[in-house]
Amino acid sequence: MGVYKVRVATGNFLLAGTFSSISITLVGTHEESDKKPLDNCGKDFNPGAVSTSRTVTLPLHSNPAPVLCPIHLRPIRRDKPEPPACSHTLALPHPSPRQVELRLKGFLSCTNSWAKLDDINKVFCFNKTPITEYVRAHWREDTFFGYQFLNGVHPMVIQRCTELPCNFPVTPAMVASSLGESSSLQDELEKGNIFLADYKILEGIPANTINGYQQYIAAPLCLLHLQPSGELVPIAIQLSQCPGPDSPIFLPSDSEWDWILAKTWVRYAEFLVHESVSHLLLTHLIDEAFTLATLRQLPMCHPLFKLLLPHTRYTLHINVVGRTLLLRRGGNIEKGMGSGLEGTKVLMAKGMSCLTYASLCLPDDIQERGVDCIPNYYYRDDGLKIWSAIESFVSGIVRHYYRSDAHVLADCELQAWADEIFHEGFLGNEASGLPSSLQSIPELIKYLTMWIYCCSARHAALNNGQYDLGAWMPNFPSSMRNPPPQAKGTSSLESYLDTIPEVNTTSLAIFVLWNICCEPGDSRSLGTYPDEHFTEEEPKQLIKAFQGRLAQISQGIQERNKSLPIPYRYLDPCQIENSTSI
């Protein structure tokens, strides 16, 4: 009989650990040990904990047997019969201290409306930051509302408007006071100073029921004006796609709470589209398709496998956690999001059907939306620098291994990889413009740049600011409990408090935002490759050059941020994970 000592460590990742009963079995070629419980009153599996060593006996044979740890399902080969040190990460759902704290305070079980706005402070008192405090102080201001379209948590919606949509009948008289006496609506349209945020994708999305009450969804249109000062401000909001007497156009000149409520409906639309489409679908789930194709179709010796593997790190893990906590019956989406589980599925399907390759390629997206010249657009400025750095790095790797377009075409493993992504990840949607095969070196460079950017920088831009900008719930509500107003002059502070999410829905949303924005315990910033997959000198030098360029970008961003009232740090390379891992 052989005696093995097993040590089990729990990582510091999101929701790592469990209070469930855990056992371990060592499996040899001919025999396996009995189950050995690993449950010391639940404390073994708190995040970052290391369990006491356990002794497990297993019959030995003449040949060394592979040892399998069912917790991780990874074989460990030993050259001689010695006790293996088995240290694996348990990433199982586990109530965090913050959630326990909220439960003790009774917030998660309280279905009341807010008595007053200031009471919302009590929910996010545990992790205030300069930005959450700025949001709380400025959320009602039109300039901050407009700022978030450029540098908020969802900075990829607005587009230049050169002609008003026929279903948004804004007249020059409506916006004259917003534009000033020296200019007209037509003048500003021609100058390129009018922008539109259109949430048509939300039309027809079924709404959820929360705490036994029907919730509501709108599909607003929001018109914005770029002022001479460089600030972007809203000048007209319509809360449906169908104009008419029951769908008034709200203006800054309306009563205080009419205008605040209209803007809050737009922020709520932002929440739904951001969480379901831009964040969950177009980073996490799309990156999963790339990850699986990389693991299935590219052998470990393939240069593109070596290039892409660091950008798949923990993507499958975090998506499993997401499905467990969010995309299930009784999960957080069903408990606290206005679209609920069924509405979220419909919304994601609509997002998938209208997805385009250009929208995933930052330079193309900026051009198509006509936002290449708008000032103070830090997401665009920082993103384009990072895109260029990734593109230069990828170009060097690709041109080192592929000497001609013919070599790209002849790489059957590469073509199988691209084909699987197109058909399994993008459902064979030819209208999207996504390639099902890669015909040339430039095509390959752009495609690889797109994915590395999306799984790192794009995800960081969409993920890292969620708590900063959403901790003050009125700025980023997850649901609305009354339908959109059908007439002006009907809103008040009391009706506003009865419309925004109640106490427990707010508490749940803030808790989720806080968790998904927590930095993982073993983060790897963009360009960090501690596992050296490339052995040739030229790829190693390309990696060093890439890291140097990212460091310069980071330094420039940090210098710029010193003079900003709200620092935009979500695309600082040192804040960007290499992969979609949280």
C-alpha cells in the first residue's frame, strides 16, 4: 500500500470555495482509494484557504500509476512512487462576506420602495470610491448623462445623426432653447454636432415579474448635442419607437422629475443592452466560442495556439460560474433584472442576429458610427492605441510564421478553426460579414487583432466600471416597476421612487456588480505571458516590444487622468485582463 499526502488549496477567484461536502479519491491503474472527506466545518474552502493535509492509501504496482484528482480532473504522472503534492483550485459558488452582510442588514429580503433617495446610500456603504461618490453627486446633471455615452460603462452606442429618424419627430422649436440662438437644429445636423442613441433592439422584449409585480421595458430614442464647450448633452428623449399622443418627446425644459425620469429610462435601457448583449453575449459568450475552437482545432505546437492560449485563460471557468449564478431559473437575472431570463434570451437572440464584424473591429466601428472627431472620447482614444499595439504585435507573429497568402490558405488547421468559430460561434450568419475562412495575411492579422482586443480591452471597458457607475442605482437601474409615462407633468419624486427598483432588487444588483468588478487574485494584465510558449528569439522580441508599447500607453493614460475630474482608467493596459476571466 502506498501512502499519499494531498493538499487542497482554494483560489482567490470570484466566488471560490464552497460549504458543500467534498471528498477526494485517488485513482490508479488497477485500484482506487476510498473516498476521503475534506470537510472540516466548512472553513477549509473559504477563498484563499489551504486545507490540512490528508493521508490517502492506495495499492501500488510495479509501474508508476497516474494519480487523478477528481476536483480538477487532471492526471499527474509520477516517475517514482512518492507522495504527490496535489494543489488545485476549487471554484464553486460560495456566499461572500458582502452578501452575508447585506442579508444581516435585511436589504435582500426587503421588498419596500425607497422612502427617500438618500436611503439608497445605505446599500452601497461598504465600498465607496471617489467615482461612486461623484456619480451620486452628479447623476442628475445633463453633462454627466452625456459624458457616460463616451466614457461610461457602455461607450459604444451613440452615432452621428445627419438626418432625424422618421419615428422621432423632434422639431426645431422643441430644441431651440437647448441649441442657443446662434444655431438651428438643421445647422447642427449639417455640422455633425447631433448624435443619436437608439434602443430599438428593446422593442417587444418581454418584461419580468419581480417580487410578484410586473416590470416594464421601453425602447427609447435619445438625441444629444455636442456643445461648443465639447460637452455632450441630451436635448430630446422619446420613450418608445412609435411617436404619438401617448409617447411625448421629453425635453430639458420640462419639469424636473419628468426630465429626470425620462433620462432614467434611457439609463435603464443602457443597463439591459449592456448586460445582455454587449457584455454577456459579445464578450463572454463569443470569447467562449473562440476559446473552444482554439482548444479543439489548433494543436499545441501551432504558432497561433501559442499566441492565443493566454487569451483563453479562465474564460470557460467564469462562463460556467455565470451560467450557474445568472442564466438559470431562480438566478440573479430572474431575481433582479427587468428583462428576466426569458426576455434576456430574446434580447441576446436579437443582438446575435444584428451583429456585424465591423462592430467588433474598433477602427471600423468608430468610422461607421461617425464618432471619430468627437472630443474627450477617451474610450475611443485609448482603445485605438491599444488596438494598434495589438495589431503590430499580431502582425509580427503572423508574418514570422506565414510567408505568403498561400501559406494562410494552405493551413488546414487554421481554416478549420475559423470555420468552427463562424458556424458554431456566429451561427453561420453571412450577413454579419464575419469570415468563415481566412484568405490572406492581412485578413488573418485583422481577425486575430479583433479577438485579442475583444477578450481583453473591450471586455475591460464593458466590465470594470460597472460598480463605479452602477453603485448609485438611479444611474444604472436594473428594472422599472411602472410603465413609461404617457403624458408630461405626471412625474414627481414620489412616483419616481415607486418606479425605480425596490430595496431588495437594488441590493442584489449592487452586490452582483461589486462581485463581477472585483479583481481576481491572480490577474494577468494585457501582454503578460509568464508561460513561455514561444521558443524562437523573434517572437520573444515581439512580446517585449508589445509590452513596452503597452507600458507607454499606460503611462500616457495615467498622466492624462491626473487632470480629469473623472479619470478614465478602464483601458489602462495595467487594468486590462489578458482574457475574459471575470
